[in-house]
Amino acid sequence: MCAVSMVYDRFGTGGPNPPPYVWPQTLPSTLPWTPDAFAELKEIIKRLDALDKKLGLAECEDPKKAKWMATIEKRLKKLERTP
């Protein structure tokens, strides 16, 4: 059965609409960042950047993501200073 036929069968009958699909959440809304975990993330990004360069891919750093990284780093430094 083709997709078009399946859609007509499902929605063309005037039957009830299916319940909305709830996407599973892959990550919690906040992560428990530690200096070690953040350092590992930065190392992963550094290695991925090196791979991109070896493969000849264009640099595509997102300014919003760079700002997010700076915010996390600032928070971690503040936590390290707090007794």
C-alpha cells in the first residue's frame, strides 16, 4: 500500500484523529556539568573540529552554541571559586 493510499484510508474516513506522538526526551532539560565533564566535552569538540579539517569540511561553528559554551564555562568557574 502506498503512503498516499494509507493517508486517504486513515483520514478520509472521517474517523477520529490519532493521538499526537510524544517524542521521547533524549537528554534531561539540565545536565549536571562538572569541570571534568565540561573538559571532556571541549576535547570532543576539538577532536571533531580536527576531523572536519582532515575531511575538508567547512567550518560551521554556530555563534549561539559558542555563547552557550561560554555561559557553562563561566558558571563552572564561579562554582569552583565558591567554598
